[in-house]
Amino acid sequence: MNAGPIASREQDTDWTRKDFMNESRVAVVIGGGTGIGRACAEVLVERGWSVCCFGRDRDTDWPEVIPFAQLDVTDDAALAAVAAKFPRLDALVNSAGIILHEGQEFEGDGFRRVIDVNLIGTERASVLFRDALATHGGAIVNVASVWSSFGSARNPAYSASKGAVVSLTRSHAVAFAPLGVRVNAVAPGWIETRLSERARTDPARSSAITQRIPMGRWGEPRDVGDVVAFLVSEESRYVTGAVIPVDGGYCIA
């Protein structure tokens, strides 16, 4: 489930090797060190892509085949410096995201922090990598959420940020289309990741969630990764501005 302990923040530099840009298909996954982001990276590697992951943390069982470097998506200068290393790019996956509990999202600082990571980080990365993606008619996939469609009594900032990611996806799809860059999003439901740990470990809540899912189970990160791989592939060449639920039917139940 890619939910193992988090590794120390040691930075790897394999992604800077000079021959990397000669690879056939190159993808960057931001927030790719754990959960859904990691699953996206692993699926793409299995399908022959060269993938670089960036994020604040990564799992301890990190696969050596995937370069990883530490990056704070809210640091505009650091994000711009990374983007500058990629003169060409075929796919960008924006998977960085946080959620705060114990009422922190009702506080100004907590609300702003979630918006800064989940929404502004996605916007900044998409704009900064736009020109590199345009060189190869690349694709962006943003990670939204089923919470993009409804409110949350516990996590208003998370819900608001993910709703805004959907709107941003559609806006960028229109803005970037003349450059040949497609922009889509996935809207995961209840996926077994660290982000959903509190709900999964609450027996009453976990049971209620599972009962509502028509497919009868929580999703795995790879369930999302496979859809992301489709959205960056040639098979989805005429798809842009779409938001695809990956929720086992949760939103229609």
C-alpha cells in the first residue's frame, strides 16, 4: 500500500545526470514520495517511462530505479529551480497534498497552509513546467478528490482546495491547449494511504465508508496510478479538461 515509514530527507541527485533528457518519455511527479504519487511513478516506470519524483518525504522502501529529490512545493524559488532543469518534459503529475486535523483548518494559518500546498503548489508547478511540456505536446494530471464535489465538516480547507483544483484544471486545459498541452485531473475516493489513516483506523467511520462504496472496498494507490498513466498516454490524446473519479462508485451511491 506504499504506506511504510518515512525516510530521512536525504536528497538524491540521479535525476540531474546529463543523459536523462535523452530518454524517450520523461515524467515528473511532485508529491511522489508516498501514496498516490509514488504509485503513479511506479506505474509509469513499468510502462517504460523515465520518472523523477520530488517531495518533502519518501517511503523507507523507496525503489532505487526512481530518482527522488526533496522539494517543498510552496517554495517558489526551489520549484522554479527544479523546473529549469527540464528543458523538455512529457508529463507532469501534481500529487502534493496535505490535510490537517483537530480543527487546524478552521484557523487562518492552517487554512492558508493547506491552500498553499494543495492549490497554489499545483498552479505554480503547472505554470513553471508549461514550456517544457509544450516542447513535446505533454500532459498534466492534477490530483483532485471526491471532496472536490462536496463539503467537509472536519476539513474545510482540504475540500475547498480540491474543489479549486478542479476549476484550475479546466482553466489550464483551455489556456494550455494552443501549446499542445493537455490538462486533466483524477478525483480519488477513499484510498489506502497515510492521508486517509485516521479514517481507516476508526472502526465506525471506516465501516460506514466501506458500506457506501458500491465496489465494496477501499482503493489502492495503484488504482489511481493506472488512470493517471492513461491520461498521460497517447490513448487519451483527445482528452483535456476532464476530471475522472477513481472512487469505486462512492460519489454515485
